[in-house]
Amino acid sequence: MNIFPDSSVLLAACGSAAGASRAVIDAAAGQGWSLLTSAYVIAEVEANLAALSAGASDSWAQIRAKLETVPDVLTFEWAAVFAPARDRPILFTASAWAEVLLTLDRRKAA
């Protein structure tokens, strides 16, 4: 199964070795899951690492090694029915490459 953890999940995994996000990352190989990411997500994680604890950068290096990078998907051939947003590249890329988008976002759709 291909899982696409978004930047919120990856940052949570970097920030805490005991949380659910890290548990998913650590369990992936043993479960036969592929963890996918893209340049867009990597850039978001790296831009926000400084806000986390000092050990987050070391954790990111370990987590990054477990991720397979896929090309970003910025558009589809059909119409998107939601307003342009910074999450669009994540949604499009995840839907193009993965069966599961893993996110911690709790925002309600407008």
C-alpha cells in the first residue's frame, strides 16, 4: 500500500518519537507500506523544522531515508472543484500516487 504522509504528519514524527505519526513511519516497512513524499512536502518540512526541538533535524534525516520521492502533481486533466490553496499540490500528488493520504489537518471544507 502506498501512503502519502503530508508535512503535518512528518513534522509530528520529527517532533516526537512516541507519537502516532512516528509509529506509522516506523511500522511501514514491516507492514509492506511504501511511504511516498514529494519535493513540495520536503520543502514544507524543511522550512518548519527550526520550530521544533533540537533533535528534530536528526529525526528528519532518519525519516527522510524511509521516504520514496515521487513527482509533484500540480494539475489534473479535469476540473478541480475547490479554490486554489497551498494544499492543492499535496492533494493532487497524493491522489496520483497513493492509496492513502495521511494528514493531521482538521480544517472543515468550506
